[in-house]
Amino acid sequence: MHAEFDFTDRVALVTGGCGALGSAVAEAFADAGADVVACDVVDVDDEDSQLDPGENIAFHRADLTDEAEVEAAVGQVVDEHGRLDCLLNIAGTWRGGNPVHETDADQFDLLFDVNLKTAFLATKHALPHLRETEGSMVAVSARSGLEGGEGDALYRASKAGVRILTESVAEENLGTVRANCVMPSVLDTPMNREMMEYSDEWVKPAEVARVMLFLCSDAATPTSGAAVPVYGEA
């Protein structure tokens, strides 16, 4: 069975749009008919960018940890397209390897800025527009954010924060804006393949993108405040 989604005349903002998951989500929403705006601190012309802008995908460069830049980016999206229907909070990164007592404090700032602050700022400035369209938001938490573990405590804590932030937004906007998050285990990305041994149980970004499409679609109208596992076979 293959589900079809129709996002014609809807506008989606994707943070972290140049990354493996962000670019997959941008492509999925564009293929479903949405006008997509991808935002990232990485320029679309950078060698690390995986985003391929097209007819339905525009790119705005912005430092998503800077509130003024986030506010300007969201405002530009609405000015250019007249509305905002979906926010996909994907910007994020991973660092780890050391126990807490050997972890540099700068790593705290990095992980909480990139993983949690970006989600907070994008959500804060998108919400007034999402309320107008009775839109939806989907963020990316992580399976590892459900429990403690060795060597990446700060990453786990920041991703747990993304889940709690999303659940709180759902509570604060009942009946108006739906807010959910997905929790990947290990994504099949070039960076992850470099860092760890490949497994058939990894989840492809395109598969996660389909779940995010569903959560923004009319098929998921009763669903808000959910933390959806996207573990694959793991």
C-alpha cells in the first residue's frame, strides 16, 4: 500500500533544510504539492549541503540560533507566500564520546543551541501564523532522548527537551495548532555511516519524511502531543 498526500496551496518551513533529513523532508513536501522554504545556517551552495532547490523549494540562509534572524526568516516566508501551514523543526547535531565529568562545557552550549534553541525560536515565531491556518508542527527528537546512556548525556538531554517543548506546544494550542515529534533511532546518513558500523535496521531519511508528512496531513487530525517512534527494525 502506498499512501498519497496532497499539500497543494500549503506552505511548509523546514529548518536544517540542507542536511540529510531536512532535504528529504523538503523534497517530500514539495512532491506532495507544498510550497517549501528550507532554512539553514549552511548555505545551499556549500559542499556539505544535500538540498536541491527546485520549482517548489526555496532556500533562505539563516542562523537559527539567532532570534532576530529567525523572526526575519519566518516573516519573509509569510510575506512571500501569504501564509504558513507547516513547521518542520529538523535543525540539529550530535556530539558525544565522553562521560559527563570529561565533557567540555562548550559542548553543552552547542547541543542545546542547535538542537533545542533552534526549535524554540522557530516555533515561537511560527506559531502566530500557524494559528491563523490551524496548521501543524513536527519536531525531531530522538529515541535516545527517552533514557540516559553512556557518552552522550548532553545530546540525550537536548533531544528530551525537544520532545517536552513539542508536547507543551500541543497543550498550549489545543484545537488550533497540532504539535508532534518523531523519534528516530539511527538515521542512514553519510555522517552516521562514517561514525559507526552500518546496519540494515537503520532508517532512511525519506522514510522519516513520510511519517512527518502524515503527521501534518488531514489524516492525523486527531493526533497532537505525540512522540512517534521511527526506529525501523531496531
